[in-house]
Amino acid sequence: MQPRQLIIVQCALAVLWVTLLSAAAPEPKIVLFLGDSLTAGYGIDASQAFPALIQAKIDAKRWNIKVINAGQTGDTSAGGLNRLDWLLKNRVDILVLELGANDGLRGLPADLTRKNLQAIIDRTRQRYPQVKVVIAGMKVPPNMGRDYGARFEAIFPALAKQNRAALISFILEGVAGVRELNLPDGIHPTAEGHRVIAGKLWKILEPVISSLAPRA
């Protein structure tokens, strides 16, 4: 065989090998974090935000699962619903729904927030019936009033029960009100605050995510 022919054969074999490897590798399962500035990692690098820290925990397990951070600063439940169709163009296996905080800070009707969040879940399940849902609960500051605060906080456990979803009762538990874990605005967590969130979040998420991981 001539050198030129040998090179051609080697190149063809290399292309075939890469093609076979690509065909054999399964597509990763997708965890979509749909949220606001907390999910986006406002004020810190995206690699320090809790979705990226969850990805690191997944990678440590060597699971073929990919986290998508769809956090958007300032987003409300209505905003998340408005951009959902674009996000659902790609498959979603687990939806982590972290929205509603900005609704509460603006004093929007709790019934409207619940309606929007339910619509997000319904639309996602309509597109991907096997999707698993995790709901992140939130609280509002005391200055919003006791009655409103109670109605708002009740949204998240009610949604979890109605949709048989996993519930994170309060995503900022252990972080809210702790000065050293928050940025100067007193609202958004520091990188260390996100590590605390990720640690608590992982306790809820790990069993849900592990159900997608291939068994040995």
C-alpha cells in the first residue's frame, strides 16, 4: 500500500472510530434550574452559584447528567412562564423551580403566583410527561404583612403536594439574615452562602437525580 493510500485509510478509520464512539455515548439527562437572581448567582461568578455546585457534585458521582442554569435576575413567575417554551426546546428530565421571590417582594397576589407556577409545571409535563419536579420554597420579609406572608409561603408546599413534587421548604434556610453569607444588599448570597444552599439542596436533589443515573 502506498503511503498516500495508507494515510487515507488511517484517516477513514479515525473518523469511523469517532463516529462509533459518539453513537455509543448516551445523551446526558438534563436538570433545568428555572429561577431568578438566586439561581443566576447575582453578584458572584456563575461558577460559584448553587447550580454549578450541584453540577460539581453530580460530576463527582460520574453521572451522565447535565445542569442547565436558566436563572434570570429580576424574573417573576410570569416571566419564567413567558420564556418557558424556548427552554423546553431541549429535553428536561428534572425541573427545579425556583421562582416567586420577586412576586412576593412586589406584593403580587399569591393566587396569581401559584397559578403561574402551576402553569410552568403543567406545560413542562405536557412536553415531557416523565419529568421530575422539585419546588424551591421562599418567604417574604415581615414588612409585607403577616397575612400576605402566610398566603405566600403556603404556595410552595401546596404545589408540591398537588404535583407530587419534591419540596425544598425554604431555599435560603441557614443563609437568610446571616450577614457574612450575604452580599451588602442583605438579599443575595455570597459564594459561601451558595455553598450552604447547595449543601442543603443536595440532600433533596440527590435521590431525585440518582434515579436518573445508570445502574451498575
